[in-house]
Amino acid sequence: MRRTHRAAVAAVLFGVALAAVPIVAVAGSGSGSVTNQLIRRLNRQLLYLAVPIAVLVEVILLYTVWRFRSDGNGDAEPRPTRENRQLEITWTIATAIVLLFVGTASFHALAHPAVSTLPNGPHGGQEPGGAPEGAVEVNVTTEQWEYTFEYLDEDVTTDDELVLPANRPVYLYVTSEDVIHSVHVPGLGLKQDAVPGETHLIRTEPTETGEYRLYCAELCGEGHPEMLSTVRVVDEDGYESWLTERADGDADSGSDDESGNGADDGSDNESTDRVGGGP
């Protein structure tokens, strides 16, 4: 029995030691963002702890089935099990250690500003304009069945794709114009509901360039399956070039609209003169 106790304690402590080893998520690991790194690290830590415990439980179960199997005599009386206080203390302490580790590891990940957002927290609140200097702020407005991305302080608005720079803090302020939607980017570990009349913050930092699928994860009507978009993460130079191109394009389209309206007004005046008997 003492060997069983020692094996149980050794297995639990071994699992805790494995899970406690820091797992450094580096660029190129396929995580895409700091948010995804934290989530994946937590999953690995819990997996390293759960596997030894699962193996230990199965081993004890198989041993119990074999050790207390029937001897073939149907009339044999089952022997009572005596109280084993040492065993009870052992599994109580082991369970407390496991729960302590799970709680600590989960809190470390879930309380990180890149995973959970606390209103009016030290890293900025949920209202636009509260991000620290150097962060990219984007208003993400959802409606059936499209997205609009407005870059604060950049005078750029687009509904084509969400372009973000790598290795810079990003603040996405998510809201909805009609029904409840959900902004979900699995490749970056991002997910946030978009509720009409409310603004919810997604805070992250992309670490790898590339394209990531953005889709609505909340059933929002008949066009829900087509509510798709793209998040494109580029380097800093590519991001600045894209902003310049978009700003110039918006300015050109605005001037074209003004000139078109002026031409329409001129033609209307000329038509009026002719109708009034002008030469």
C-alpha cells in the first residue's frame, strides 16, 4: 500500500513539474498573436498535467479490477474495506496541489490584457481613444452582413479587409448596427461579441505576418454564412504604405464626387436657361 501511495504522489508531482515548465512561445511557432500564444501555452500546461493523472487513474483502475476480481466461488463473501487515513490525506493534498496549479495557470492567462479586458483597467478602457501611445486603434462596426473598419487618427475607413501591423499593440473597438454578431479570428485567438449599443474591446498584438480568416460566429440571419472578411498582418513599412494608399484613394474619390456634383449643377443650370428661352 505504501508503494501505491508513493506512486500516486510521484505521478502527481511529476505532472505538476512538467506543467510548471515555462513554454516560451516565439515568433514562427504558428501562434499568430500574443493572445494565441497565451491560450496555447495554457492548453499545453493543462495537457501536461492531465495526461499523467489520467494514466495514473487508469493504472489504479486496472489494478483494482485485477486485484479484487472474483475467485470463481459465487458464495464467497466480500471482504470489508478498512479505513485508510493516510491514503485519504494523500489524495486530498494531491488534489489541492493540482487545483492550485490549474487555478494559478488559468488566472495567469485569463487575466492577461491580451486575453481578457477589464473596464477602465491600467491598459486602457473599452472606449475609443484610451489606448496607449503607439497602439493601433480601429472601430470595427458589424451589420448584416458586412464589416466596416475605421482607423482612428488615420482618416481611413474600409470594408475590404482589416490590415494590422506586426509587433504593435492593437485595440479593436467592436460594436453592431443591427443585431448581435461575433467577431472571430481563430488564427489570432480573437473572439468578441458585437452587441448593438455597446462597445467591446479586443486587445492583442500580432506577431506573424500573413492572412487570417475573419468570420461571424453568431447566427445573425440568412446571410450569416457569407459574413466573412480577412485580417492581413503586414510589417510596419507595409502598413504605413497601405495607410497612405488608402488615404490618397479616399481623397481622390472625394474630389471626384465633388467635381461630379458640380458638373451636374452646371448642366442643370444650362438646361434651365434653355427652357427659359435663353439663346
